[in-house]
Amino acid sequence: MTSGSQARVVVSGGGIGGNAVALQLIRAGASVTVVERAAAARPGGQAVDLRGPSEEVARRMGLMPGIRRYQLDERGMKMVDSAGRDVVRMPAEMFDGKGGVAEIEITRGDLNEVLLDAVTETGAVDYRYGEWITGVAQDEAGVEVTFASGGTERFDLLIGADGLHSATRRLVFGPEEEYSTYLGGYMSYFTIPMPNTVEPHWFTMHSVVGGANVGIRPDADPATAKAIITIRHDIDPTLRRNVPAQQQLIRESLAQGGWISHEVVAAMDAATDFYFDELARIEMPAWYHGRVALLGDAGYCGSPMTGQGTAMALIGAYLLAGEIAASHDHLVQALVRYDRQLRPFVAKAQTLPPGGVKAMTPRSSLGISAGHALNRFMTTKVMKPLMMKMLTRTESYELPDYPTKPVAR
């Protein structure tokens, strides 16, 4: 953007990617409107980690002091049998701190709160909760956006950061099924009281015969935890937005689960942050069309199985805002450069763990035992070089530098 000009940008989606790109664009002098369909910021969510380039982005954006305040005390990951006995233990320092639990872990809701605080401090954002986009029409000079409330406004750019089932993608790029690949299962998470039988500070998982996995992950509040449930299942369109059917599937999948499955199911109905969705990957030939760009899960969801969703959203937001700020009025070309810069990172970040959802959710007792044996083998010294290569595949990505206003660390 040239001095004296102020690009008008509308961001669809008030999650991590949307708020991160809004923050950087405001700092670069843009006029930013954020629309978020929910009535307020969504709390909770499972833990996410920052490592390598995503940690560096957070540092450059000045977010680390806030992140440190909310940082979780996670000390490792382990697997237990149906009686809750340890089968595999992986302390956080194993694999030089680059394993399943990283040095910096924070709940998704708390990270979003850090971003929202930073956005609010700018005093320069037009934030609209309970609003969403229903129509998009663009020409060479700008984008005309129609809102659910009935109004129509014109902007220089539209950024779709509205998740796996992005309305922006559907309105501008075409139907979801053209870009989405179902990965063979569903995932749910919600807050529960911390079970007395779960070791504090450890992310604990248990495989259930029939093709399910129950995880208990520490929360910011030691009195609560996040239940994370993965279910291997054929795709079922009737589950979309059908909470009673989703919860019934969880009950059936965990009915003979052992360990604390019954406690998790009993707490599910009272959860105020219940989340359930399919495991899917979004792959697109381009993340831009004219003056519209997609960010995060809307453009390149890898599914929670990759463990890279937050990294892709933060790095994508940093690159997109940086290219727009450096565009010198060539905003469309900024979107092209954003796509080109981000591709190498996403290509690695979307890689699924070996075996995908099938490896995570064996159907038989024999398969579960085999999985435990394999995980024990993966923690041995002989396997460390291979594991380190897998776990650090995105850390060699070099972030470009963008000139920005000084941001306090």
C-alpha cells in the first residue's frame, strides 16, 4: 500500500487466522472489517502448539508475552490400556522437545484471546459478531460484499478465513466437494471435569476396540480437561450440524471403551463447547481468485491429524498481510505472491502421520496391541533419527522479512 492510501479489507472469520491477518493489516495501515458468524469469541478448544516458523511468527507479531501467560503445563504424552495402565510414555523432552507435546502449548481459545487483545489495542478494527457474508461480486477495481444483515459494502480485498466449510470458498471458488477429501473419520472435543484417575499435566490417550480413540488433554484450568475423541467411520452426511446424532455416534463408539470412556460420555451433555466435525483435507490449485484470498483451513486444511493447522493459519496470515503491505497498490499481485510463498510450507504441513486415521483407531484388540508395540519401538534410540526427520519436516521453512512498524516483544 502506498503512503496516503488505505486499502479496505474485509475478513470473513474471527478465528486465529482471521484475527492474525487483521492485526498485521491494521498495523500496516489498512482499514479492516472482521465479520464473525458466532455471537462472541469462541472459548476453549483443544491445545495447539507453536514451534519453529510458527513460533517465530508469533514472536515477530509481538504475541509471545500474552502466549506465555496462557501457556499450558504439559509434560508429555502417553498411551494407556483399558484399565488406565501406562503402555507408552513420551516425555516432552523426548525427541529434543519436538515430539507430540511441544515446549509452547496453548488452548486454541486462549491463543485467539491473545490475538483479540492485540487487535483491540490497535483501536482501529471494525469487528462485527453475528454477521456473515452471503454474496460476493468482484470486478477489476474491488469486491462488493453482501452481508446476512442485508447491507452491501465495497472493499479492495476479501479474505476468507472461515474454516473447513468456508462460505467464502463456496461463493467464490465453487462447491466444497471439489476441494475436500474425506480422510476416514470424525473428531470431537469438549471440556470436561478433570478425571481423578488421569495423571496431571500429561496428554493421555486410549484406543477403543471398534475404531475409536479417547484422549484427555490438560487444560489451562487444572480442574478441567479437554476430551478429544477420534472415530473411524464412513462418511455420513446426516451428521453435519446434527448434534444429537453426533453425540449418539460417540456414545455408541465408546460404549465398551474401558478406561474413563463412561466419564467422558457422561460429561458430554453438559459441555458448552462441544465440537464435532469430519476429518478432511482441502487442496486447491490456487488460494486466490481476483481480489479474494483464502486463509487457513478455508484454503489448505490438513485436518487435526497433521498437528499443523495453527501453524498454517499463523504463517499464512503473516505472509498474506506482509505481501499486501508491500504491494504498492498492486493488491491482486500480492495475493499471487502470497500463494507462491506459502506453497512450500503447506506441502509439508499437510502431510498426514503414517497410516492416517486407520493407524490412530485400530478396530481390533490385536491391532491396538500392534499399535502400542510400534509406538514403543518409535521411542527407541535407533528410531530417533527417523522420528526427528518426520517431526521437524516444516522447521526448515524460512520466513521472509516484511517491513513493519516496531512491535514490542
